[in-house]
Amino acid sequence: MYIYTFLKANIARESNFLKEVSMYITGKYILGGLGDLSEVFTIREKVFCEEQGLPLEKEQDEDDKEAIFALAFEEGEDFKKPVATGRLLFLGEKFKLGKIATLKEYRKMGYGDFVVRMLIDKAFTMGAKEIFVDAQIPAVDFYKTIGFRCVGEPFDDEGIMRQSMVVEPHTCKRNCCH
């Protein structure tokens, strides 16, 4: 299990002040064909189907059986909630990230960064020389903060504009949560 600690800033709505609270992000890996993916699918359905309008029947695919998943949790003293996920595929000679999703209320808080770094770490440990992702256009800057660079031109993937990106060990930035 991965564990990452950082200070999380919460904005109190009634008053205009920042309150810092210590929290943990923990994560685990799940092997597609062997583990329980219900928490992964719940997050993906909320993000891709409910928010982005992807048909439910297209949300899951055959690659889910072969993938390695990362699942991140918000963890407090008396709770543990799954809030972000993603998958890593090995496609012959190519490692590819995909289906990166963070629940809306947990975005820009480090969870997506944590999931992507878990998957990058796993791929490099498995011998990857480079890792690809087809990022949704609004997420391109997020991937750049991690060290990905754009490859080729943006393209349409079933109504969603994407940009192919790649990261290598020497371009991967080490600090989380930029």
C-alpha cells in the first residue's frame, strides 16, 4: 500500500480564511482479472458517464481484464473513501495510462497526481522506457506538471478532444501535488 501525507487547505465558506488540516492519501494496486474493481468502476461511472456523458456500455472494456489499477483513498481517523483511480496497460512494447478519474469534489487536491505517479512508478519498475497517455485536452497542463510532453496533434476520440503525451524516466518530475 502506498501512503502519502500532505497538508490539505480547506476554505471555510462562512468566513474567508484558510484552515490547514493534516490528512493522508493512501493507495493500492488491483490486478484487473483478479481483484474487486467495484470501487474503480463506481468512480469511473460518476466521472465518465454522469459528468461527461459517456454511455455506460462503453465505460468498461476488455482492457480492464488485463490492466493494473491504482485506487487512491482519502483517509481520516475514522474513514477511508475511494476518490481517484486509473489504469496501466502493457500493449506489447508500450505502456499506456488510461481511465484516470477523480471524483469532482476531490479534484485539485493531489489525488489524481498520486494515482498517476503510482501507475508511473509501477510501469518504470516493470521496465518501461516511456509511458503514454491520451489526455483529455483540459488535463494536458496537469500531465505537463508531472513531466509528460505532447506528441503529435490533438485528435477527436468519440467526441472528446485528446492529446497524446509521453513521459520518460529522465523527464518525470519527482514532486507530487504541484
